[in-house]
Amino acid sequence: MIIRNDDLPSKLTLYLRRFLYFLTKERFSKKLNYDWHKTSNRFDLINQIIKKKEFKSYLEVGCQSDVNFSKIIINEKVGVDPQSGGTHRMTSDQFFAENISTFDLIFIDGLHVYEQVLKDIDNSLKVLNENGVILIHDCLPSKIWHQTIPQTHSSWNGDVWKSIVKSRAREDIDTYTIKADQGLGLILKRKNKNILTHEIKNFKNLTFKDYYTHHNEFMRIVDEKDIFEIIN
């Protein structure tokens, strides 16, 4: 997630939050070596999917100054953000409560907190057209500090990854994570072809160590070159 400078907590606040997290929640220093410079950008992949599938309608949840939204090429596009960018100045909850449209591709990049991402996924599934695609940004944090709640680092993915793990355990949707641009969750509205059988009592309480240890199984990571075989 790209954070505007005026949205960032002060460096002192970030350090204090990190210290408190270390004292009260989890101490884990290992990291995953993702090199996002060698992968495609999210907007390139989105445009490739749109072109390949001949999609006509697009919804983006969380537009933040149109960094991604402005680059999407499609006949009909709707963007929702409470602060900047897009076409609708409101929260995603407000939008879905009022919306009557359906979409071929939905990109979720809003509030990077587990509970909200779950809401956005569930609401998106209700308005996803047949054979449509849901993509979710920031699913593969490299370090513990990239996924803490509240934010403790200038580079922040939040705990979006937990929503992917929970989705992997659902029978009614097929969930993957594309190894590109901070990790792109991919959800298709069809029977789960590889359901997660790992016993998890509380997805919210998963730790970064859990993620680090089981991330291939949890996230069902796929290469970006395999996307079109998966969605077809």
C-alpha cells in the first residue's frame, strides 16, 4: 500500500507502536525475500485480465489519488474511496449498501485490516458477475513490521493476508495469491479446488510466525504467468 506523507504517523509514533508490539504481541525477526521489482505492476496485470477476458465493468475499492485507478482501461469503471480518487467519495460499506450494479472485475485495496477486507470480499462476491474476478492487493508482507495492526512501518500491507487464509478455507470460492506487486489475492466464485485443511480456530489471531512457517500452504502462491490458465 502506498501511504501519502500526510497520512503517515510520525516516526516516533511508529517506533513506539513497534516497541509495544514487540513487548505485548510477537517477537519474530525472520523475513521472506520477495523482490517486487522483478514482477509486474498490479495495473498491468489487471489490464491484461480485462483484455483477455473481454471484461466491460470494473470496481476499485480504495483508490488513494488514483495511483492504480487512472491506469485501468475499460468501458465502465467505478472507484470508491472516502478521501481521494475514484468516482464515489464514501466508504466501501456505504457504497455496497447503496450499489445496484454488478462488475466483471473487482480490485480491493481499501482499509488493510482483516475484518474490513473480509467485509469487502463478501460484499464483492454479491455483485460479481458470472465468471468474474476479484483481486486483492497487499497479501504478501515480507516482514513482521509490514503487517502489524496498527501500522508500525512506512511500508505497510496490514493483515490482509489473514483474509486470504480464511478465504482458502471456504468451499464456495477458489482462492490463490499471485506472486506480484506486494501479493495479489485472486478469488473466483466457484468450488474451492484446493481447500485449506490446516486447523485454525481463530484466523484473526494468526501470527506472522504462522504465516512465515506455512505461507505457501496458507496463501496458495502462484506465478503471474499461470493466471490465465487459472481463471479460464
